[in-house]
Amino acid sequence: MPSDRTGGQRRRPAVSAIWFVLVLMVSGCHKWVPAELGPSREFLNGKTRIHRTDGSTTIVMGPRIEGDSILGRAETSSGSVAVARTDVQRIELQAVDRTRTAIIGSVLLVLYTMLANYQN
């Protein structure tokens, strides 16, 4: 493996690029899809966005119906969140957008290949 001027080992560009592509693909390729909580479906798995009738939104993890409320864990802490069902306008579940993921992955692969060939 080639050395840099200080005598240390350089990191392989391919490894760095692969990590960059993976992080970008995982973090930026989600969409919100409509979901329903009710008698037929009393809980959801994953990150859920609750739109309230007052215009605010709340993101909770793993919400479930308990009585007349929707309960879940707060996104950024271990605390719980409770929202009255009468205050809920709509619910959306975060899902992977396969098309966007494939497009971003393909574009990044082409860019990486072009850069790797340009350096050689």
C-alpha cells in the first residue's frame, strides 16, 4: 500500500468512498407513507410522524393505541409521548424509498468510478 510523505499508510480511497456512499444512501433515502392506527391495527413498528389538528407534528418510535391515546417513545430520548386520538389529523410511517436509494447509489458509483479513473 502506498505511503504518504510522513511515512504513514494512506487510507484506500475505495474504502472511504464505500463508507461515504453507504452513509448517504441509508440517511437520505426515506419517505413518509400514510399509515393508520385503529381497531384493525393497534401498533406500528418504526419511526412514525403524527400530524396534529393544531398543525404541529410529533415523531415517535413504535406508537400504539392505549384507550383514547396514542403512546410511543420520543425520538430523541427514552421518555414516552402521549397524544389524544382526537388531536390526530394523520399518521405517517417512515419507509425506505427503493427508487431514490437506487438512483443515489448509481449516481455515486458513477461519480466514484470517474474520480478513480481520473486519478490514475
